[in-house]
Amino acid sequence: MANKAIDPTDGLPASIVGPWAAEKHERLRKYIDAYRAARAKFLPPRGEGGAAYIELYSGAGRSQIEDTNEFVDGSPLVAFKAARVSRTGFSDLHFNDIDEENIAALRQRIASLGGAAHYYSEPAEKAVDRIIYALNPAGLHFAFLDPYNLEHLPFSVIERLAKLPRMDMLIHVSTFDLQRNLRRYLDQNGGTLDAFMPGWRNRVDAGRKDEDVRADLLRYWLGSIRSLGTSPAEGIELVSATRGQRLYWLVFVSAHELGRRLWDDIRNIHVQGRLL
Ligand SMILES: C[S@@+](CC[C@H](N)C(=O)[O-])C[C@H]1O[C@@H](n2cnc3c(N)ncnc32)[C@H](O)[C@@H]1O
């Protein structure tokens, strides 16, 4: 389990994150703002299907930036506040994290903002079914998927979410893990990569250079997501401007015509002097 801190502002646990967390949160905020008009069509008085917000790896709702005394909102609070600012709230919120302490802290934090949500504390693979069951298939929903590593995001999770006719997804996958463990993963049978991107063995030549193998794996994974339906899936690999490290893959899957425009908004953000 990751290291935790106590947030002095509320006395509840917080995770410890790298400084780049701000960037993913900025993208999330952008999406929630840009997509407000689409969301409104599914909310009363204009629509009835609903617009739910889903996180399967929510964390505790607050984080400390490593090596600093700075505490920031985690993605559930970022999303909640962004929806409020956009004046187009979500019809319901579904938060899951395998760590019960995180969910207990998040529950208190959302309540202290005057919000209510459905909470789950299960492996994402299990929670996803309960959440899908609770969603109106006629709605326009949005899932933010932010696991620590590839192992926690089996492809079946994406597959199940994509079965809903209008499910947008923003997926952040850390590539530290893949970079560090690439050769070990490639040698594993029935391991992390087989769950994360089933079928990769027939499509990716593990004999190529590490960098090429990683690019091929990303391409293959995006192709697998695209093959789930007609939704456009776009992905980019984000690289730290300061240290040149690969940070994560960011993939956006959208099921409505605004999708491509939203994606352009989300990918082209400028955070802390850095244009990606
Ligand atoms: C990267 S953190 C989430 C950070 C959060 N999205 C944010 O931006 O504030 C990943 C979270 O996934 C949780 N987790 C790990 N394995 C999981 C699993 N199999 N299913 C659900 N949650 C899991 C961890 O407890 C951790 O809180």
C-alpha cells in the first residue's frame, strides 16, 4: 500500500503523490467543464437518463505532494468541485477504492462539501459490475480510471464499462511500472500484461528494442479499446519535461460527437509553465 499522510486541514488520511498529479487533475477539470452542455441534455429538465461520475480507483480525496507540505484535492474532490462550478452537477457519483480507509475518508470529505455519493470498497473488477447495474443505460456517463499500475486495470473493466451505449472514459495508466518491469512482464505467462491487454502476444514482437515494444504495446492496447465499439479512442504518452521520464498513458474514449473536440481541450493543457 502506498504511503499516507494526515491532512492537517481535516485530520483525515491523504495519499502522497508526485508533482505531476496537478496535470491529470487539470485534464479532469477541463473535461468536466467542457462537457457540461452535453451532460445537461441528460439531466432534468431536458433529459432523464442521468449523467453519472464514476471512479474505480478514487483514493481518499486529498493528497500531499511528495517532499512538500502542500496538500491538494484528489480527483473525486476535483471532479465534485468542477461540476459544481460548471453549474451542471452529476446525477450521481460512484466512488470505489480497494482501501477502506480511503473510502471512509472520502465519504467524510464529500459530505463536508454537502455532497452525497455511492461508495464501494472492492477490487475494481468487482465494483464495476455493481456500479454498471446502478446506472441508467439511457444516460451519458463518465468514468475516470486512475490505477497505480497496469495490474490493477484488467481489460475486462474497460470492456464492461464500454458496453454502456454512452460511457466516456478518461484513463490514466502509469508507465513507470511498465518501464521498470518490461522484460519481466514480457516473460510472464498469464501475468500482468495478459490481463491488461489480452492477446498482445500474437501482435507485439517482444524481440524489438524496449522503446519500440512499449510503443507497440500502447498501440495494441488502444486498438483493443477501439475494437470494443464505435467510440473513438485516442491516446497519448505523457513525458516529464523536467526529467524526461515517461509518466503515464492518457487515453480518452468518448461516445458522442463532441468527443474529439473535448479530447483536444484535454490534451492541450498548460500547467505550471509546461505545454504538452
Ligand atoms: C493513483 S491512486 C488514485 C488517485 C486518485 N484518482 C486521485 O487523483 O486523487 C490509485 C488508487 O487505487 C487503489 N487501488 C489499488 N488497487 C486497486 C484495485 N484493484 N481496485 C480498486 N482500487 C485499487 C489504491 O488504494 C489507490 O487509492
